[in-house]
Amino acid sequence: EEVLAAYFASPEAGGHGYTMGRVPINSCDFDLETYNFAQVANDTLLEHFDREVTHDRRQLIPFIQSAMRVAAQHNSTVELIGSPWSPPAWMKVPKDGVQSMLSSASPNGLLPEFQASWALYFSKWITAYKQQGMHIYGVTVQ
């Protein structure tokens, strides 16, 4: 709670008054493990996409909700920006013969045949977050 107040409480209350948060789309370099919401390889229509964003519901979404509550207590809101770190490994160009979320081929690690699937992934992720009560203001590039 102290950390959340330090970031999201108003300056008058001793906080920084942050009004924007960056949310990783899939795991990022701060996570303890790699994860994504499309575990079935070659599922180009993402029919098996985890619409419940199960991994993020464990800790990330409750943390965001807490930050939003702190901001609201200080008459503020927090806008969320989705930021991808890596598409699922099965969408990526193999590097040294391995498809991985941990490394990418240069200059672009996304296989061309999965560009539409990666775009659909963004849409499904935004919708899944909306169903969890999280409005995504925008997205950034990787």
C-alpha cells in the first residue's frame, strides 16, 4: 500500500500523482517466467486464446485495481497503455534454430505469416482486459 500511495496518491498527499500505467502484453523482462495467452501453436485465429487472462488475474490485475483505487481516493484516474514484449514463441522467426519469447531474430522477430494473428492477439488482449474492468487507453510498439 505504501508503494502504491507513493506513486498514485496526489502530490498534496505525498505521492507522485501518476495518471498513466504501462501494462505488459504477455510477460516482460521484469517477470519471473515467460507466459502468453495463446499457447496453441499455429492457432492463427486464436480460438484457444485465454480470454480470462488467467496469469494476469493472479497478481497484475489486482495490483492495477489497487493503484486505480488509490488514484480515485485522490480524485484522479489511471490510464493504461498496453505494451508488448514478445509475441508467443510459435509466431517468431527461429533464432539459432529455436523459437523463443526470450530472443528475437533481427531486425524483426515476427514471422510474416503471423502478422494478422499478432494484430488479432492485441484485440483479444484488450477485450479480455476490458472484461476484467480494465480500460486500455492505447498500445505501444514493442
